[in-house]
Amino acid sequence: MTGFTAENQAKSTSGKNAKMLIQEMLNAMLALDLNIKVGNNYSIGYEGKAKQFKMDFSVCFSDFDNEKWLIKSTNSIRERIYGAEFFAQHIKDIDESVKRILVVVPDSISDKEMKNKRNYAQKTRDKEYVSFLDDVLTVNELQQEIINKASGAITQGVKSNILGSFSEKSVVALLNDERNLILWNDYAGSQQQVKSSTFSYYKGILEAVGLVEGKDRIAKITASDDIPILSNRGAPKTDVSFVAETDTVVISRNISVKNSAEKVVSIHEGNVVDLISALRINESSELASALYQFEECGSVEGEKGLLTKYPGAVEVLTQSLGQYNKEMAEFFLFGVNSPLLTSSEIQVANMILFIEPFAVWVREEYIPHYLSKYQGKGQLGTPFKWTYPSGKRGKKIQIKGYTSSS
């Protein structure tokens, strides 16, 4: 085989692998019940002419008047982008249902190609540059944009359940993905042929626990979202657990996964008696009494709120709760000292991962970060919002915390 032929074959294999990543992602979107339709090999032409204008994939959003997005897969912005521009111009003239045309690259392209991707993406938004493309995205960025678009027609509760489950299974899949392991151990030698849409997440998780790409060679990673339930049948803080084996160490970690573009989300629901137990508060203290009164009222303000019924309790909580901020962050976010644990080794999380925007922290670093950043934003002297779950006033409290979007 000549060098020229081998090079062309390598490019062909690389292109097929890049396209396969998009297909895998779109298949995952179909499984989410987002009311979308996915098509392959879109083609169209002017009336009476051949269908010469083509794209690799189409996504149709049924809840948005069948709005259509088209996708062109490529590994190289320089080689393919101008052809995509030509096709995009004519497609938009012919097909009024097409609202966006996107060029999509793997997340695991070279630094040089990623720079080209960012530069051309900026051109599509630049008013001085005429482009018929709407953006240049990685596979992972495209996935998030499809989710954000399609889930706009779904109620918040259903959306949270769908995205929560999907996020957990996605983290398990990316940690178990052999392609990510190969890229981690030899990125420079592998990235031309081995394509991944999740390597940046994989790398972020492993670097957060102190491993170094290319230096700490991974022999095996096993991840699972099969986590035992709590004694009250509720879900623990751990969503995904994994074990990573290198040549020298075995690392076991439990991850709490958060996927929400909201700045404030519910991070804990439960009885006050469990909170008092987790914080080691004396049951006969004023603070314990004030917490029970808060649970009874369910909120600080309002006609049935704490300020109206037990105004003295607000002062007690504001003066005393703050001294437990670290312990509350450990309990609310990671499950530390929960009296409901049945398997503390796996149910207590020691990492937290945010999907959008992506951020990953170990517990020891995240808690001081959280306390410092949000101390002045909460209620009752804490960096948390205090209320009650819908329909459960007087039965449970609900704690809301801040996300990486804040």
C-alpha cells in the first residue's frame, strides 16, 4: 500500500468514526422521549433537478412545528467547511423547515483543529462575515443544544427526571468507554483514528482525583449507577460509582451528578429529625425546637410562614444555623452523616459533577468553594434556600442550593 493510499484510508476511517459518534449520540436522544425524529443522509434539490445538496443527519423537533436542524460531520474545518457553506446556502433557499445547519466535530480532535473550530464558529456569528452555517459544534455541544431545544416543551418536573437519569447513565457510559481509555493513555498517537464525544469529561473526572493524562496509565475503569437505596427507600447522594486501576494505584470514587441550567435547584428533601441527627444537634436545644417549627410552617415568610407564627424561631435559626454550614453542605450535597445510610461506603458521595456548564470537584475542595462563594446568598445565615416540597408542608423540608450556572 502506498503512502498516499494509506493516508486516504486513514482519513476515511477517521471520518467514519466521527460520523458514528454523531449517530450514537442521536440514537441516545431518541431514547429520551423528547419527541424528535432523526434522519440520515438528507438530500434536496431545486425543482426538476438532482438532489445535489446534502447533509449527513437531520433532527426534526415535532413540538416546534417540525423545525429541522441539519448536521454535517467532519474532522477538518479547513477541508470541508466551504463545501458545507455552499450546500447550506442552497438548502435554506429550498427547504423552509430548516432553521439551523451545523458543522459538528468530535470532541477529541487535535488542539489545532479545535482552534480552527472555535475560529470558524465565531465567524458564523460575526456580522461582518457572511455564513450560511449557524454554528460549529462538538458532538457533546450538539447533544446539549438538542436537549435544551426539545425539552423546552416539557414540564420542569418531567424534564428534571429525564435529564437526571440520562446524565447518570451518560457518565457511566463515558467512564466505561474503551475509546476514552485509549485516548487517555496515548492521546497524541490515538486521536487521529480514535474519536470520542466525551473525552473532555473523562479527563476532567480523572484529573480531579489527581491522575495525570499520559503519565498515569489506566489499566481498567469500571463504573456503575446501580447504587443501593436509603433505609427510607429514597435515593442516596451518589449517582455514579467508579473504580480506576492504574499500574500503581486503585482509586474508588462516588459522584453526585447535577444536570440543570437553573442557578438554584433542590439539593435535599427530608425530615427535620434526620437533619438534627446529621448535624449532631441536641434534641432539647432551642435550635432543634426552631427547626421543628420551621418544618411545621414550611417557609420563612408568608401568611403561614415562620415569621408570622414563630417569629422568635427566625432569630434562633439566623443566629445558630450558620455555625453548622460546613456540616450542612456535607449532608445536603454529599450525604455525610445521614442517618438513612445502609451502605456508607458507596452511598456517600465524595465528588460532584455539573453537566452544564461542566465542572467537577472533589468534596474536600468543593465545600470551601461553595461556602465562600454563596455565603451571602442564602437564608437564615446559611448559603442555602429553605422551603418545603410541594404538598408536604409540615412533613418535610426542602433545601435549595446553587449550581455551577450561578
